[in-house]
Amino acid sequence: MIRKKEVILQEKTKELYTHVKTYLDDMDNLSDTSDFTVDNIEKMWGALEDNAKQIIREINEDMISAANEKELVKVKKKNMPKKE
């Protein structure tokens, strides 16, 4: 029912990996400095969380766009009450 599912999976996994790697690298670099504070850790964590949420939103948008519309309409019609 979902076209291009594997393409979406590969693209979004790559994006998420990039954000997580950047977060870990930045955290590792920060850990060797006096800026390694709870406040800075929370800011970086928040940015990673925001990026992950955005990717999840994009996944949902991509999946809906790639859905087989004929199949969705068929399911919707099947679930609608019949007119008398």
C-alpha cells in the first residue's frame, strides 16, 4: 500500500544517523571543556530531540504522500455507513 517505503526508510535513517552522530561528536568535544555543563547538555539534547521530531513528522508526511490513494479510498468507502 505504501510506495517507496524502503527509499523513505533509507533517507530518514541516514538523516537521523547524521543528527545523532553530530550530537555525539559535539558532546564528546564539549566534554573536554569547561562548557560541559548541564545547561549546555540540555540545549544540545533539546536540539537533537527537535531534529528527531522533525524527521518523524517528515516520515509521516512522506508515508501519507506515498500511500496508494485508491486503496485508501476503498477502505474509507468500506467503513462508511451505507446510505438508505
